[in-house]
Amino acid sequence: MNLNAIQMILVVLVAFLAGMEGILDEFHFHQPVVACALIGLVTGQLVPCIILGGSLQMIALGWSNVGAAVAPDAALAAIASAIILVLGGQGRAGVSSAIAIAVPLAVAGLLLTILARTLATLIVHIMDRAAEEGSFAKIDMWQMIAIAMQGLRIAIPAALILAVGAGPVKAMLNAMPTWLTDGLSIGGGMVVAVGYAMVINMMATREVWPFFVLGFVLAAISELTLIALGGIGVAMALIYLNLSKMGGSGNGGGGSNTGDPVGDIIDKY
């Protein structure tokens, strides 16, 4: 698919905002489901990009910065893979390949992240000197420059992919043999499952396991839509919160209530 000049400018703008939001974390433009949806919106490929963004979001849920360890760059992975999906012109059929391409892109994006953060430390020292001078204008200026640098971290790779054009991208995707595309599809599905498993591993406690089981059982009922599942989830959350308040307020009768009704029931067994 060929993009016109306005679409290219909008794509680069979305990439710039996604890069800044990776630091600001205010409007969540850097989240894959949002970034891919915006790319799909400005390019007219909304449905495939939303599918791609949802799949990448499940992977990115398991990515987090722990101490000095920097997580893979979800923003770069989302923007770059969405652009490749759009330029490839394969629609939904190209989502699996785009997911497989996104993972190495996210790891490669760590180099840009480290470079940007290294340069940011130099800017901090410049801002310290400006603070000693009492120049608030310089502090604000260098703060804007540092944030803009984070935006360029994603915008420049996005512009380079757009500069390559739809022809080479489409030729690359069409040149992939069937065994490779099938392998990428299977691998992409496994990566999504691993990302969700990492989230469950961080969240799972004996109190929430019953809700996980109920969720998987209800998801197997094909007649239930996502809206129905969401309504059931909200109802169960409200019931749980009300039971927690009732359990926490019952100080009499032995005083064995911990404020967690599910935990109290499990303890009794």
C-alpha cells in the first residue's frame, strides 16, 4: 500500500508522540494497542492494525523495567511493525508476520533507548548549571529538548521505514516461503501466550486463582460476547469488593476475618 505525503506526516507525528509518551506516560500513546490503532486510523488500515496492537499489547504486558534492566521498546515495536503491516498490503493475513518482526525490533530498540538516556544525563547536568544561574527559561528549554529527543527516538526509524517504501517491504514479505510465514505465525502466537503468562505469574495469588479459572471457563462459551464478559468481570469485582468490606468489618465472632473473604474460605479448607 502506497501512502501519500499527508499520511506519512501523520504517521511520523504518531511515532513522535509515542516516543515522548514512553517517558511522559500520560496519554499512553506508546502502548501498542493505542499506537497501532492510531497508525491504522491515519493510513486507513484500522482493523488489521488494531488486531496487531492487541496482540502486541498482550506481549508487552510482561515487559517492565526492573532496576537497571531496561525492558524491550514496545513503542518502537508497535510503530515499526504497524508501518510494515500497512506497507505490506497483506491486511489481516500479515498480522502474524508483523508480530514476529515486532519482537526483534523491540530488542533492537533498546540500543536507541540506552543512547537517548545517556544523552539525557548530559542534559541533566546542563539543567543543573541553568538552575545555579537561576535561569528558568533554560531549564524549560532543555526539558523540552530532552522530551523531543525521546520522540525522535521513534520518529526517525519510522521515517526511515517510510522512506524505503511499500515496494521493497511488499517484496520482502512476498519472498518469505510458506514454512517461514507459518513458523512466524506459530511463534507469534506463542510469544503472546508467554507475555500473558508472565503477567499471570506476577499477579497470581491464591485469592485471585478462582477468578482466573472462572474467566477461562466463561471465555470458552462462544455465545458470550466481549461486552458480556466485561459485564461479568465488573459484576464479580463489585461483589468481591463488597464481600471484602463485610469481611473486614466483622471484628466479632472469633476475629479470624482478614478482610479477604476468598482467602478466609481457602484458609478454612
